[in-house]
Amino acid sequence: MNWTVLGLMVVVVAIFLTLSKAGQISARDAAAYLKQGALVIDVRSAGEFTSGHLAQAINIPLDEIETALPKRVKDKSQVLLLHCASGMRSGMAKSKLNGMGYPNAFNLGGYSRAENILNQQN
């Protein structure tokens, strides 16, 4: 493999990792919100949730977030920490909810990251 191709691959991976973390709430801020009663929402599908989920999380799948969340969360100022498998769907959910007037919706990221942050609270 030539060095130019290898260098390009390293740059692409670095950019991907940077972008995948962009828009995620910091672990410190998430922990502070959790102590104040933030609601943890798993936006994975019902099947994914059933196969294993964080004990503190409720399930509102991404494709139902716009209709189901307003029924379950009346206070639009409630802090919502969203997670999914990788952080992509929770990022989309955050954007949707911010657009719906939920200013305190945050992308917690992927399942492993969310689990680590929540476990530090126990």
C-alpha cells in the first residue's frame, strides 16, 4: 500500500470520528443533568430496546418521537438525554425535538457511551 493512500485513509477515519462525536453532550454535563432528574430516552426500535436496554431509559423510537414524546413529556423545558446504538439516530432525534421547541434535548451518543455515563452515577 502506498503512503499517500494510507495517509488519506487516516485522515478520513479522523474526520469520521470527529464528526460522529460532534453535537454530543459532554459526559460532565450529562452527569450533572442526570443528578437533576434528566430523562434518558432510547430512540432505538422497540425490538432493539427489548433485546437489552439501560435500566433508566424509556423507549421512544426515532420514527415515533414527534408524536409520542409530546404525549409523555408535557414540560418542554425537561432535560432529555437521547441515545441509540451509535449516536446517529439520537442526533437526528435531538434535531427534531429542538425544532419542536424542546431546547433541552441532548445527544448522549451511542449505547456504550450512555451506559458508561449512567454507570458513573451509581
